Amino acid sequence: MSEDPRTGLVVTHRRYVPYTDAHYAGGLVEGAFSLACFGDVATELCIRTDGDEGLFASYSDVQFLAPVRAGDVLEVEARLIRVGRRSRQVAFEARVVCRGRPDLGTSAAEVLDPPLVATTAVGTVVVPG
């Protein structure tokens, strides 16, 4: 049996992290922020592969590797790694590509090169059969 041609498809979103989402000292945002972004990028992935928004079934192996802060710009990637009859397994990565620098001024920011990997996960979505 050959591999499904949809396997390997990558969808990427970028999102600014607003200061209103900071919940903790140092301008940190909750880990659920990255997970919500994963849901958004998975929706587009399902639309592109199956013509349906799909439904999230589960996450596994969620790793919070670095902080996400207000003023960051996140690049969120979904990569289709397995296609079942109705399920799709997706690898996610959220990277900080720009970071606010309030220590240098109220609107100062910098591009991170290389980006900082903040969150990874594997998720399963289901689509109509």
C-alpha cells in the first residue's frame, strides 16, 4: 500500500501575541495559547486535505519548551504525518520568530534568528467519512 499523497502537507500561520493575553509575571501567556493556535492551523490543514474543518480528537506528547510572551510573533506549523480512514495525525510546532523588547523601549522588538521553538505536540483530528 502506497503512502497517501496528502502526507507531508504543511500549513503555517503567524500570529501576534497581544499584551491583553499576558496572564503571568514577565508578560508570560498561558500554554493554552499555543494549543489554540494549533487548533486554528489544524482547521486549515483539514480544509486543504479533506474539504472539511474536521474536529480535534486528542493531543499527545505536548511539550512546553520555552516561554511565549506578550509582544511575540508566533509561527505555528501543522504537518500531516499520518492519514487514516477518518483520522489525521498532525505534528505541531510553535516558534517565536519575533520578540518584544520592552527593556529597550515601549515598542522595541527584534527578529529571532534562529526562531525559538516554544511548543510542540502531536494531535489527532477526525473528518467525516
